Amino acid sequence: MKQITKQQARIPKPMAGKVSLLVATRKGAFILKSDDTRRTWKTSGPFFLGHIVHHVMLDPRDRRTLLLAARTGHLGPTVFRSIDKGKTWKEARRPPAFPKVPEGQRGRVVDHTFWLTPAHATEPGVWYAGTSPQGLFRSADAGDTWAPVSGFNDHPMYTQWTGGEQDGTPDGPKLHSILVDPRDANHLYIGLSSGGVFESLNRGRDWHPLNAGCLALFRPDPYPEYGHDPHCVRLHPLAPDILYQQNHCGIYRMDRTQGRWERIGTRMPKSVGDIGFPMVLHPRDPDCAWVFPMDGTAVWPRTSPGGKPATYVTRNAGRSWQRQDNGLPQTQGWFTVKRQAMSCDAHQPVGLYFGTTSGEIWASRNEGDKWNCIARHLPHIYAIEAVELAK
Amino acid sequence: MKVLIPPALRDYTGGNSAVQATGITLADLFADLERRYPGILFRIVDEQGALRGHIRVFVNSDAVRAMHTPLRPKDEVMIVQALSGG
């Protein structure tokens, strides 16, 4: 395994000061803001109470603009925008939607926008959105109007790559993990659940599968070209050829120059396994990553194995893993953490955060060595993003 | 004609529970609502032109779903959120 021992880009200065957690839940959004030491937290919200909020994301290019993907049980999906760090919100004039098809044909309908990603640093105001069912959309006006990325949505292989409704997750098939290569705005990755990992070298005009070496145990051919279920894919900003993914079938790492996924979860304890949903990368160390394992045996309980929640960290690109459960329940802790519900800040040491479907937020100020519960009784948590808002 | 607006959509109508709009079909009426209250249409009708699954529409006392349902100026249209969720 190739290990990154030398950083390939300038290591950014660690962040200092207040951290904000953008929390998306099944019943609205919340923002938790820390003090400078990250010891105390203040909760504001709910914003959009009663809306199903799948993701809230900050634009790192101005650190003021927030986008929020919402729908309710009754109404169609939409996107709300704030240009003042969440004080006021305005609805997108044209939310992500598939093109209308001619009468008599069956057209696709966006059920919800699931994932929001700001585009390249050189493209201010450009965003990408992933939807359920799998659709990729682009906005060039800071989220006010959205257009389909036809190169993916209408790709001749779309149906084969994405499969049918039965191939999706219980909440519906999704396009997620939209990744932009910081060296090249044309170079994009996406994750499809299901479908696998796909790559574009021309800003989305064409795509190809990127799943070599990745297991798909639920397929007749366990190593197909596509049809996989990546739960969460991450690219390291300092070493953009290094990709990690928490997959339905294990934890993987890829050196893009090699083009093959290597299962690094086999070094996890057998009693825990390497199934889970979220994955978080250390902002300054491409060899360091965290996962939150879940029980993926039998009927897939999707809870902490044995009722003993823990994060696991690797600091050597997956050659070994260490359990981190100090401060977490030692028994009867049946946590479920969704794929977007774990995040980190850029402090030194890094702060880690995860939210549970039972509405708790847990934080660690020391890279997972010690955990504290910083919020309880929130609704079912879908996503957490740790950000630094502009002053 | 009079259109009754459910609570979830009143952010679009300035809080009004009843508004006036015109149209000779349900599709026309919704298009007019969108002109008057931008954004309201996509919350109740999907991009393929169908009523969303949890929205019901009554013309006078008749439940309708077809967007080509004809309307008369004196009709009263009621938009309702179905009882769903959790």
C-alpha cells in the first residue's frame, strides 16, 4: 500500500476560535456554536421546524452563505439560501428538478435533495446538489436556480448504473459524496447508493465507473464494474489523489494514480467489522481517518455493534485501527449515525462531532480520545457539518 | 375564483388562507397561482406536472387529481395536505 508520508500541498494553519455545527434533522435545522475553547455550546433554532432537512452546508468561499435542502412530508423538495450566516433565509427560485418529459412518457421526479457541495474555489457561486433518486444538479448563482447536469442524469448508462428503485436505500436511492478535486474544477467524483463511485474529467459532461477492487456482495458478480453501494466517499484536500470510502461492504482507500480500491477495513476487529455509514478525514493528515462502525450482520440493525458505540481511527492509512470510546456509553448504547452525520473541525487537535438518529450530538476536542454529549433531545439527525463562520 | 390554501403553503400567500386566482383548468389555475405567489407550484405539483402524492384538491366538493380538470369562474378550489407524516 502506498502511504502518503509527505504532504503534497501546503499544510493550512489550524483553525482557532469558535466552531459552528450545522445540524440537519428530520424536523428542522439547528446551529450549535461553541466558545473559543469548544467546551461550551449554544444551540439556536429550530430553523424550518417541521421540514425534513437533509443537509445544511456553508460556502467556504465566503463563510457566510448557507444552503439548506428541505422538504416536508406533504410538499415538494426545495432549497433555502441564507447570505447572512442563517439570520434570514430565501427560497431558491428554481430548486433541483428533472426536465419534464413529453406526455405519455414516465419522467423522473426529485423526491428530495440529499447532498450539497460548493464547487471549486475558483468558481464562486457555483454549487452541486445530489438528489433522490440519483440526480446531479448545478447552480451558478449561489443556489438560487438549479439546472440538471445532463452528462450524468441523461447518460446512456444511467439506468444500468443506478439500477431500479429496489436497488436504493430504505430512504430512496441517492446521489451523494459530490467531490471536487481542489487542483482542477473539471475533475469530479460522485457516489451513488446504489451504483458505485463515478468520476468525471470534464466537469460532468461524461462519467465512468471507479469501482475496481471494491466488493459488492449483494451482486451475482461480487466485483462488478458498477452497482456498488458506497455510503460515504471522501477526498483529502491536501492529497487529492487519496480517496477513502465507507462502503456497504467495508472500508476502502484508493490512490487514484493506481485506480484500485484497497479494503483497509480488514484490519478492524472481527467482532466489530468494517460496516458503517460516515467517514471523516483529518484535515491536515491524509493518513488519518475516522469511522463509526455499525452492526451490518444478519438483518442489518445499523446500530453500534453490541450496543457499545465507538469511533475507530487509523493514523497510518488503514494499516491499523484504534478504538475510541472514552466518554461514550459502555453498554446499551444503540446509536445509529447516518452517512452525513459525522464531521470534524480544523482545530489542533481536531474536534470530532457526530449526531445520532435519537437526537444526541457527541463531541470530542481531542481527535476522539474523549467524548462528551453536547446536545440531547433533538430530532432524528441526518447531517452535521462543523464549520467556521465569518466573524 | 376562490382558492383555499392549507397552512403549510401560507408562507407563499402572505399568510392568507384564501386567495383569488383564475384558470379554465386546474393546470391553468396552478400556473396563475405560481405567477401570483412564486415558488408555490413546485411544492404541490412535481416537475412532470402531476399533483404530489400527499396533496389533495377539491373542486367544490369533488376530489380531483387530473390537471386538465375544467374549472368555472364560480368554482371554489380547496388545496389540502393529506393526513400523512410522522
